[in-house]
Amino acid sequence: MKIEECKEVKVKIHQRNFTRYGLNLNPVVSFASAALIILFSVYALLNLDHANQLFQQIYNFIVIKLDWVFILTSNFFLLVCLYLALTRLGKVRIGGVDCKPEFSNFAWFSMLISAGMGIGLMFWAVGEPLHHFMEAPPIFADADAAYSAMATTFYHWGLHPWGIYALMALGLAFFSYNRKLPLSLRSIFYPLLKEKVYGITGDIIDIMAVLSVLFGLATSLGLGIQQINSGLDYLLGIGFSVYIQVVLIIVITAIAIISVISGIHKGVRILSSLNMVLAAGFMAAIFLLGPTSYIVRLFSNSLGLYLGNIVQYSSYIAVQDQTWQSSWTIFYLAWWISWSPFVGMFIARISKGRTVRELLLGVLFVPSLLSFFWLSVFGGTAFSVNETLDGSLFAMVQDNLPVALFEMINSLNMPVFADAARVFLFILATVLVINYFITSSDSGSLVVDKITSGGLMETSKIQRVFWACMEGLVAATLLLIGGEQALMALQTAVISVGLPFALILTVMTISLTKGLHTAYDKQMRVKYHRKFEKLMHSRKL
């Protein structure tokens, strides 16, 4: 595939854009995506009970009949990542031989964490390990209950999700920066679809990507807003309800719009770096106030259990009782897959100048290890607090999962300035979730804007603001559909959009591997040519 040929495709895609009134967008992708989101929201809001029943039926069908799709494809994606990183293809540089990284390592990792899992880690860090500790999962079940619980949580938050993100990010980055195609999902399929990528086939691919991003992101925002509501209720006594959460979505989305307008180099980068600093301080405080020595032992032993058995238990597919796996593993894998266009495109946007090996191994291992330690700190502290309270913390978690983090903080043993310290930790936790909400929202807006504009790097601020509002609308709609069972509606949404994307990602690996082989051969020819010129120049001297 020649660069000139790809540039021609890029021109043809952008020629179809609507460029009036200060806008620059693909009308088919933009208007169709917006229409589908608005129609879904109007239908759901006018028929909440019927929408809830429909969601239940979709959820039951997918998790019972097609759960194996998520298990097998996620393992396949991880294997492909390791193959590409550890073979000669890992030497290919994103953007070309002479391209340099645009962001420092600290800024790069900060944005990875903030965009990838920030809200989720805040929401589940206490509730999930504690749930697995009290009710033994069918995987890692032969070990100590605490280690089994943490290893199971590591599986859900470790190499598999980051492998999905990394693969999508590599595909988008390679075809955008090395092949000069638009930074859009359709570009990945050019070697297979050729000219069809700038026609209706490419439009359908991008529409699916937009819907996947919006529903996957809405799940994270929905979880985040529930936790924000819990924190504010602890601090101010405002109550906890779906309607309060909808109001909070409106308010925080309005704040997020300011960051959206600022762009990636200002709003997103600054808030992401701030999140890393605040998160590190928050984790350090819980680490020191909690059972410090126990946390270190829990992290090390659970990590060994996870790595030692990852092949066996990541291949586990329930045969009879599918309740646990559908509620946890299938939901998570579908969530990561549905969110992959969003996180993958965001990672691709910030990864120019890095080699394939740097991108894949960096995305796979650094965020995973940081997530593991974070989960160990909060999970280990939750185990200790629950034991001290004779199991009452677990009872609170079962009754109201979003409040789990704040209940744990409230139960910490802090004899010196206890009340002031708790209030400070409540405020810090709430601010962190709000910041993660904002960074996820504005990152998602930038990504959707790029997809709907045909991969343009710079577009109208109006377009970014519009998609930020759409994200808030979907999150609010899903919360209203679910009512008191909002988590079920959020789970159903991501499982529904995650299923087709699991198949799309599988096809994508063929196109990506083919393109990397060609790029490696070209890069080696450039290097050998330069060595030859240098040798000839030295001989002349």
C-alpha cells in the first residue's frame, strides 16, 4: 500500500465532509450517529419500563448464548499484542523512522490511566475485591480467599483489557501516522476493503465506532456519577437518587465542556497530570492508614497467583451456572471491547513517535501494574475493615455499591484528627472522581469528533461541545432506564455494543499484521541505506 494511494483515500474521505457554518464533519456519520442516539434516548425516556424489559432480554441472550465470544477473542487479542511486540515487528516506529514522541513518559502514562480506567478503578476498588473475598469466585478458588479475590480482580483489570486497548491503539496509530490515512476506525480496514472505506461501508464502520464509544463511555460516566453522588451525600447530605445523578451529570458535563474547548494539549493533558498526582496522594494516604504490611504481602502473593494461573483461568467458560461469569467477567470484557475505539483512538493520538514495542508493552504492563497496586491498597484495606466490623462493610457494599469507598474511609482507624482526616479524604475522593469524569468526557468528545469528521486533527469547538452533550445524554438515559437497578442497564448497554466490536477487532488484526510487515521491510531498507551512505562518506574522508 503506497503512501500516495493512502493520501488519495484521505482526500476522498474529506471531500465528502460538510464544511458550512464553521463545521467540518462527515454528514452521514455525524447525523446518523446523532439521530440514533437521540431516537434511542427519546424512546427510552418515554417507555422506561418497556426499555428496561428489552434490555433484560438482550442481556440474557448475549451472556447465555454468546459469552464464549468475549472470552476467546480477548485471549486472542492479548496473544496478538505479545506476538507483535516481541517479534521483529516491534521495531517499527509509529510515524516513521525519524519521528520523536510528542509527550513525555509521565504525561503519556498519566493520560493512559485517566482515559483508560480512572472512574472504574475508583468505583470498583473496594466493592469488587470484597465481594470476591466473601463469595468465592469459580476461578483462582484453590488459594487463600484474599489472594483468590485479588487475583480475580487483577484478571478483570489487568492484561486483558489493556491488550484490547493496545491493539486498537496500534491499528489506529499505524494507519494514521505511517500510512497517512485519517485517524478513524475505517482506516484500519483499507488493506481489506480498499476504496470502500471512503464510501458507505466506511461510514457504517465509523457509525458503529461512535455508538460503541458513546455507550461504553456512558457506562463509565454512569458509574462515576453514582460515586460522586455518594461522596456529596456523605459530605453535604444531599441524598442518593437517580434524579440527583441526572442533575449532577448536567452540571459536571457543563464543566467538562470548558476542558473540551481547551483541547488535548491544555485541558486533557493538565487534568490528566493533576489526576495522577491526586490519585497518588490518595492511594498513599490509604496505604499508610490501612494495614500497610498486609497490603504489600497481598499485592505480591496475589500477583504471583494471577501470573502463574492466567492461561488456565482466562480460558475458563462456565458450563452450567453462568451467573457469576456473566455478571463479572463477561461484563468487564464487553466493557473494555466497547470502549476500545475511544481509548484506542486516544492512545493512538498521544503515541506518535513510539515504537510498536514501546506502545504495546507500555500500554500492557505499566497501567496494569499500577492498577494492581491500587486495587491491593483499597482491597486489602477493605478486607481489614470488614474483619474489624464483623462483615458489616460487605453488607453495606451489597446494599449500595457506589458508597463502598466512602464507607471504608469512614471506618478507618484514625485516632489523630480523625474527623478532619475523614472529611479531607471524602473531599479528595470526590474531587478525583469528578476529575476522572471530566477527563473521560472530554477525551471521549475529542475521539468522537475525530471519527465523525473523517479523522481530522483540528475541528470546530462546536462539534466537540455537541458530542460532550451527547455523552451526558446517553449516561443520563441509561441511569433513568435502570432506575434503582441502573447497573444492569449500564452492563446491558456495553455488552450489546461490545459483541459486534469483538468481531471487528478480530478482522482488524489481519489488516494490521499485514501492514506492519510491509512497514518493517521499508524501515529496514531506510536504515541499511543510511548505514551504507555513512560508510561511504567515512571512506571518502
